Amino acid sequence: MNIQPIRSTKGLHAAFQRLELVFQADDGTPEADEMEILVTLIEAYEKEHFPIGPADPVKNNHAC
């Protein structure tokens, strides 16, 4: 397991590629631990670089 911080979109893509390989890992395995760490790192990176604000129900209401 070679986990590194995600510092760029290139690193984000690499983390997603590795996540695809370990996503179905059995609980209690090193791969399952790696999967949990990768998910945490990806979520933190996305929260910082691609924030999603609260929804505006008036702006998003397309029914007339």
C-alpha cells in the first residue's frame, strides 16, 4: 500500500483508478483498509476543490 495525499487532479484520477481495483475488497484485508483511506482522501479533496453549496429550491424549480 503506497498511499499519498491527493494534491492535483492527476492525483485524484490515480486515486480513483486504484480505488476501482480495491473497491470490492473483503473486510479485514489490507485492500479494504486501503479502500477506506482512498475514499477518505478523495472525499476531502473533492470537498476542498469542488464544493457543493446548499440547493436553492426557487432557482431549481422548473415547474411552472
